[in-house]
Amino acid sequence: MCGIVGYIGGEQAAPFLLNGLTKLEYRGYDSAGVAVYEGGSLHVVKSKGRLSVLDGILQGGKALPGTVGIGHTRWATHGAPSDVNSHPQESSGGKFAVVHNGIIENYLALKNHLIHRGVEFVSDTDTEVVAQLLEYYYRGDVLDAVQKVIGRVEGSYALGIICADCPDRIFAVRKDSPLIVGAGQGENFIASDIPAILSKTRDIYRLKDKEIAVLEREKISFFNEEMEPVEKTLERVEWDVAAAEKGGYEHFMMKEICEQPEALRKTISPRIRDGRVVLDDITLSAEQIRDIDKVFIVACGTSYHVGVVAKYAFEKLLKLPLEVDVASEFRYRDPIINDRTLVIIISQSGETADTLAALRMAKQSGARVLSIVNVVGSTIANESDDVLYTWAGPEIAVASTKAYSTQLAMIYLIVLYMAQELGTLSEAERKEYLDDLQRLPDLAAACLADKETIQYFASRYFNAGDMYFIGRNVDYAASLEASLKLKEISYIHSEAYTGGELKHGPISLIEDGTLVIAICTYDRLFDKMMSNVKEVKARGAVVLGITTRGREGALRQETDYQFCIPKITDFMLPSLSIIPLQLFAYYIASMKGCDIDKPRNLAKSVTVE
């Protein structure tokens, strides 16, 4: 959520800041701004709307000289989107400019405290409180002021700070909101994510909670909240700029949909050796697995839907009870957790606020925590007992696609690893499942080869007002994710229902011309799904059916349009059935002219509650 970038060096800062912010647009924003030191003072330029507005004002950055600066793309929380509420926020005396991701939970009490002492506020933001507090505590030592501020504020924050009295430094600090420091030659950087600085450096430091970074041209210093020096390890980013560019695709989302076969291959192949699942990265022993009596999967959004699929796999192959929880609900109820509980945390960014809070609660209750994340060194990864990285590469589009696919693959690997260690599968069963898992990348590529069928169907129904997805068992799990994808990027109202629940209420929504997408890949319940299709057809629905090869004839008799995917073991079916439905959402949104990579009101990494 939001984007931060900062530069100190020998070049003009503003062009780099604008370029860096464009690499962070995927995080979601409604306004943008920069602050640059020049001629003895701070110059702040900001505006509501897309970066193109700010870019025009600054003439691509040329209109704002100075070699030290910070920039921000804001996603409104406190105060409506407006020029004055945009970041950077300044202190009333003009000494400090601040950019901030996160939420200051006690901002109102702090604001009232400052107002009673004569400080005048101009915005509705919680961020302005930070800027005003810095000046309030400032007595000539910026670090001392920063220390006092982080001792007073509560909530989550990643802060980039520049001071008019200290023009040769940038100050940065974080708590529960991601922030990295980039190391260059005669120039250094801060950013909320790697793509913003990849054009300049691949060498980064990751700040931990309440660590402070002080950036100069030739030096970076780190301190803890007690102002004690901290030694940090430099990390090398192995993927290159091209991985975060569109590569000839019109949108990042389509690029990432098409990258799924390769992403699956990178996730799966290194972890199957000599006919066995090998998870080198975890310390979970066979004895510890045998001691587990309950599993929770905790996640948000798309990652939660991965958990819904996982429930079927865990209970079928391991006979372990598994609950799937939305992180924001899990943390505010009283789940029964003890030292025999395994909690699996799933998050693409590894920084999701609700999921991180759920992780901490689970650990406090004695559970063992295994996380599945994409971002190396993220907070969730660092705080887990074990972590498995999906190696999906950067995912820029807000609507997740390859993260979903690689998270599912990781679930299959975990289940098969645990079954292998427990001996719950015969040799023949284990071989069959491993063979199917290794075929998954090629089968995903086969699904992508028939994009035109889905594109044609989307062209017929992109003006639909409502759509409904139905399925049973793992097909219902896929329906949840398919419905979310459509809502996220096309803004069409859609719902997902289990086929058996239609007659308990939702069927009253079906009328002539209503579009229903029926996922019918699960063999055991295929006939029951055909009964559900007949029910909606009898009430006037138009039905797109998705099934496995070999079932086309039966499906064609009952549905208006059909799409077939390759056959695979049942709990892996959602990895294939979701692909045409990702494409369907993409083509619908494209034909409607929606902003596919940056849908309204959404952010890629949700670091606030």
C-alpha cells in the first residue's frame, strides 16, 4: 500500500523520484508528491490524481533542481484524496518533510497535544502529526528527534524524512510496514519495494522494526531505537529490471498470467529429487509432524482461497483437521491453539498487516508457524519458524495470478512432504501425485494455448451486470478465486456459490440472460453439477462450463459454451481451472477499458488493517 522512494547522490533527484514512483504504481494510490532540498530550503510539489499529473507539473522532474529528495504515492486512509492531503507532509516551520506508509493509530491524541501547544495543522492526515512532532522535538539533532517521535507514535509506519538543516542526509525508519535501503556508488536510496530502485542498484538492506537508517552520498549508517549502531547484511537482488517490466505485453497482469508455467516450474522442480519431496528450507521433522493434531491456514484475499483448496488436500491425504481463516477474523477471535498446532501463513508480499498480526498471535499461543511467501527477507518470513519461498518473481499487477498458482504448488509440496514423512500414502499413490505435480507446468501452458476461446466468450458478455460462479468441492474453491479476480479488475458484481447451495437462496437471483460460470472438473461430483446447471438453465441462465478433457460431450449437452482443461489429480484441479478464468476476468476488464494493473481502491501490499 502506497509507495516511498528517496534519493541522495550527485544527480538531480526529481527525475529519479518520478521514475521510481512509476515502478510502485501497482501498490495503489490516489495522489503523488515529491520533496527536494535546494537553495537552503525544502521544496514540496504534490497533486491529487495519477503520476502523470505530477510529472506534467514537474516537466519530468526537470523543473525541480536538487540532489536530495523523497517521493510518495498515497492511498488515502486519513483524509480524502486531495492536493493538501498528499504526501510529502511538511512541518509548519518548514524544517521537515515526511513521507509515510502505514497508519499512526494515536494520531488524534498527538494532534490535539500539539494543537494545544500552538501548532497549526493544514491537512487531515495522520502523517502530518509525524512531521509536526519532528519539528516540535527538534533541538538541532535530527536523530534525537526521530528517536523521540518513534517513542510516541503507535501503529505501523515506514518513514522517509528530510530536514532543511541537514541537507546531506535522508533519514528512514520502519515498523510493520516495508522499507528497504539501496546502496549505490556515490548515491543511496530508500524505497518501499525493490522495483523502484532496480535501475540504479541491486544491493539492498532490509530494515527491521524500529531500525533507523541515515543515508549520505558515500555512507549508510543504521541504528536501533536506543540509538546503538547496528551492523546489517547487504543482500543482492538476483532478478533483473526486465523481470519487473512488461516485456511486450499490454498489461502486467497478462504477462504474469502467461508466466505461470515457468513460475510453477521454478517452485516445483528444485523440490522434487529422486522421487521424493525435499524441502531443504524447513526444519519440521517427521516426529514433529506426527505430533501435530490440528492445522490452521491463515491468509487474506487470494491467499485465503489457496487455503480453501489446501483444506481438501490436507484432509484427504493426511487425515488432519484443517481450518482456513481470514487473517482479520482469526486474530480477533479465540482460536484453540497449542504447541501441537501448525499454523501455515500465506502472503505474497510477506508484509500483510492482518496476516502478520495473526502470525504473532499464533506464536504467542505456542503454535509452530510455517509461512509461504514470495518476498525474501520479508517480515513474515523473518518471524516464522519455517519459511518456504515460492520463487514466483516480482508480481506487479494488483490482481494476483502467478502468486496464487505458486502458492497452490507450495501447498501440494507441503502435503506430499508430510504424507511422505508420515507414510500415509502407498508408493504407487505417492508416485502418481508426484508425477502429476511435475506435469503441472506443462499442463498450465496447455491451458494458456487456447486463450482465444475465452477471449471470444468475454467479447459476448463483457457488458453483463452480474455474474455467478458455481462449483463443488475443489471447484467451489476455484470459484471463489475466479469471482474475486472478476470483481477486482472489471468492477462487475459477481458471487461464488457451492452448487448444492443454489436452491437454498441464490437461485432466486437467476433470470433470463444471467451469466453463470459452472466449474465441473471434479469427477466424483460431475453429475451433481450437471443437475445444478440444469437448474439455472431452466431459469434462463447462460452457462459457460469448464471441465476436463473427456467430459466435453456431456458438458456440451447442458451448457452454452465450454472450455476444457487437461485431467490431473483432483486436488490439483484448481491450478488449471483458474487459468481460463483469470483470462476471462482480464479480457472482460480490457474490453470495458478498465485500469487492469491498478484497479480502483485497491493496493498490492495491504500494510494497514
